[in-house]
Amino acid sequence: MAAARIKPRTFRAYGRKDLDSIPELRRLSAEEFTGIKAVAAVLPFRVNNYVLDELIRWDKIPEDPLFQLTFPQVGMLDPADFRQVYALVKRGASEKTLQAAARTIQAKLNPHPAGQMELNVPRVNGSAVPGMQHKYRETVLFFPSQGQTCHSYCTYCFRWAQFVGIDALKFANREAESLVAYLRQHHEVHSVLFTGGDPLIMKTRVLRRYVEPLLGPGLEHLTSIRIGTKATAYWPYRFLTDADADDLLRLFEQVRRAGKHLALMAHYSHPRELDTPEAQAALRRIQTTGAVVRCQAPLIRHVNDNAHNWADMWRMQVRLGAIPYYMFVERDTGPKHYFEVPLAQAVEIFRTAYRRISGLSRTVRGPSMSATPGKVVVEGTATIAGEEVFVLKFIQARDPAWVGRPFFAKFDPTSTWLDDLVPAFGERAFFFSKPLRTIKRNRHAPAWGERVVKRRPAVVFGHVEWE
Ligand SMILES: *Cc1c(COP(=O)(O)O)cnc(C)c1O
């Protein structure tokens, strides 16, 4: 078995308070080091011993992409905010003072983009199911309460707010029961996507409590179970030598035997994450269970904003039997200004990389924005009747009728998100703008089908912030 050749490693996580115990950081100047501490007071930080020892190239910090991916960077905060926390850290301010300053800054960083909190929360028999999101007809997202952390945090995470202790904003659901109840009523749902955090932070016996009920009677319409994870990149031992690694693989096999597809939606940001013996052994073991690994990641400045990274990554994925799936555009939250890549540049990087790979890798789609109305892919730029435009298309939408319909926005080299775009050809609004307003007004997503109560539901989190 592949695992036999890999030496077990005991997981050790390093958080903000452990920065002093990472000797490699002494390569940085005192200012840089204090700067990292200051940013880590505001944005989540967690890294593990595998990432430190095998993924980061310490002789290349701070530019090293894996260092940028996992360690807070000075440029991530607004300069005035940074100066404030930097001064507090430097003079050894109390934890209470530091936290108070951090909370104020966090609140300014659009902690919950794309109407995630309210617009997507479905209901069973009239009551909200808070650990679940149902935005697209065929797929529900489920956030198991024990899966809301990760083996290491990505600095660009769009769910960063749930890691900084704003408890009321956490999605959580202790019960698999309400998920099953919802699915029994919703035969249009074919796919359940476990996400987080990282669901594979859970011990297998806990994960099993969520997955097994989905294999039972009354859920024959469910064809696939997906697990969104970065464990394949950040902690491959989860599939190799951890005490419950074998049990996890048995669970994958069980899904397969129950006649359903198990898709591991693996988050790979950089080709280096696929390049270690551990990462490759993990993929081999996962594949022995019949599970299929599909790969997705956002395009991130300082981490992977060039075509050769993506072409390498997609080629390596196919070589290792995994399937390139999505390239995302960085979302409009947190330190977006630090990581963002303009759409015009994103589409160029995508096309350049796409040209360099065979058809087997061209299963990938992107660059795609997970925005309020849906997943919008930038197909390219074109000049139509003398006007330079972006050609756009929904690959998922709140209203399934919008999917696949091309639409056009004025070309603008600086736009980074759907909200920045203006309709082309003198149109006053995009075709989906009015129906989206209706969806928001009715608080009823077409994805939820007809069975959902028609009356206006109560507000779930005390405020409504439709985007
Ligand atoms: C991406 C996404 C899904 C899954 O969409 P697929 O295109 O089927 O991969 C489901 N729900 C939400 C909210 C998503 O963002």
C-alpha cells in the first residue's frame, strides 16, 4: 500500500500566539516580524508542521507563494488600520485592547459577501436550517458544525470571518437529521456538498454521522456526495497515516457501494502542493476507493497569478488522475485589495494556461465569480459592433433559467468583480437584475422549489442585508 512508504507525522498547529516558536521567521527583519503579528491579530492565522516543513521555501520569503498563502502579510490591511494594530503590538498592549481594535477593523472587511447569510438559508417545515445553503437547484451546501476549521488557513479565505470568533455569524448545524429531512422533501437536489472550514478536519467517526444517513432510503435522487477540502494539500496524512485514515477510505468506499458518487473537491492553489510524495500518495489512496478528485482554487495575486502555475497545476492534476474543475475569481471580502486580479487579467491568465494543456485538462472552467446572482464565468473579451466588451455567462444561477445565456459588459481593465461591471451596448441593466430584485423581495429562491412555505419568513440573524 502506498501509505507504507510515507512516514507518519504528528499534527501540530501553530496559531498567532506561536509565531515566536517558528524559528524560520527570524529570517525576517524585526519590523516585518512585528508586522505579521499585527496582521495576525486581525485576520485568522493557522499553519501546521507539514506546511512549514514541506511546502514553504524559507529562503524565498516573504515572496514565496506558499508563504503568502499561509502567513498574514503587512499589505493585507489598510495602511491606517495596520499602523494602529502595529503600534499596539509593538508597545505590548493587552489582549483586550488588541482584540477591540481587531473587531472594528474586521467589521469593515465585508465579512459575509454574496448574501450568504440570509439569501441562501432554506427552511424545513417553516424553520430555518442554519447549517445549510441552497442557492443552486441541484446542490445543497452543508456546513457540519465540527468542520468549521482547517488544517491550515489560507490568507485569502472568503470564509475568514468564521475563524475570528464572530460567533453569531457562524454557520453550524449539529444535526444531520434536518439535512435528511430537507432532502427528502427536495427531489430536485442531486448533490450534497460538505464544506466548512474543512469537513476533513473532523474525525472519520464524526464525518460518518453526517454521510451515512445520506445513503439510506428515501434519498435515491441524491446521486453524489462531495467533500470540499484542502487536506489533500495541507495535510495529506489525513488519507495516509492518521489513526482514522483507513476508516475514512472505508467511508468513501461505502458511498460508492451505496450507488453514489463520492467527489473530493480538492483545493489546490499552487503546483507545489501536488509535488510532494505525501500529496501524491494521498491521491493514489483516495483513488483506490472509487472516489474522484476534482480540483478548484481561486486566482490570487502573490500566490498563483501567472499562466504557467495554472498550466502546471492542471497538467499535474491529470497526470495524478485528478480532474481540473474550477478557477475562481477572488471574492469581494477580507483583504481582497491585496489578492485581487482584474477580470481582464484573469481571463488572459486562464486562456494562456488553457492553450497549453490537452483536452483532458480542459474540463476546467473559469475564471468564475461566485456572486449574488450565481456563478458567472468570464468567457473572454470581444469587440462587437465597435464596442469592446466582456463576454459573460452563468454556469450556475439562482434561477436555473439564467444558466448558459451569454451577456455582455463594457470592457474595463480595472474591474475585479461583477458589481464593477456595466452592461454593454447602452443597456440599462443586465437581464438578471430585475428578476434578482424580485427574488430578494420575495425572499424565495427559485432553487428552493414549490414546496417551501410562501409566507414571508422571519429574519434569521436579526438583520437582512440583501446583496
Ligand atoms: C459552487 C457552488 C455550488 C456547486 O456548484 P457546481 O457548479 O455544481 O459545482 C453549490 N452551491 C454554491 C453556493 C456554490 O457556490
